Amino acid sequence: MRNITVASWNINGHRQKFGSVSISKFDDPEFKSVLTEDIVCLMETHTGPTDNIEIGGYTMYEVKRPRKKKGGSPQGALQCILKTALSML
């Protein structure tokens, strides 16, 4: 049996803005380097009820919060990303 590796990251929102361009932090090289771990816990993803994020080879477990006000941005939210291969251990 091998050791299971775990990482956590407060990503402070799943999108990053550069002027008028919005980029997903899930495309960030730093984030991709964390994806070598078996379990990744993401805090403060700011994902709302309509945000669906999928990462190949991983199963996502999420706790989303409703938007604070009509048209406002979601706050908080947690995601636990589990390598799909772990279910075979």
C-alpha cells in the first residue's frame, strides 16, 4: 500500500482578471503542479450554483454558497478534488 498525498490551497476565487480578460486559475501552472497530489482541498473558490468545474482524472466534491445579492458574486465555497484512481485502492 502506498502513502496518500494531500494538499490544500486558498485560491481566493477560481477566476483571475488581467484587465478585461478573465482566466481560470485551474489553468495556472502553480495549480497544475498541485495536481500531482492524490487529494487537493481548495478553499474560497467563489463558485456559485451555476459554476461547473471538471478536471480530468479527478472527482470533484463541492460545497457552494448562494450569491449574496442578486447579480452579485458568490463568496466562499470549498472543493475537494480526489484522484479518480484512489477509488480503486
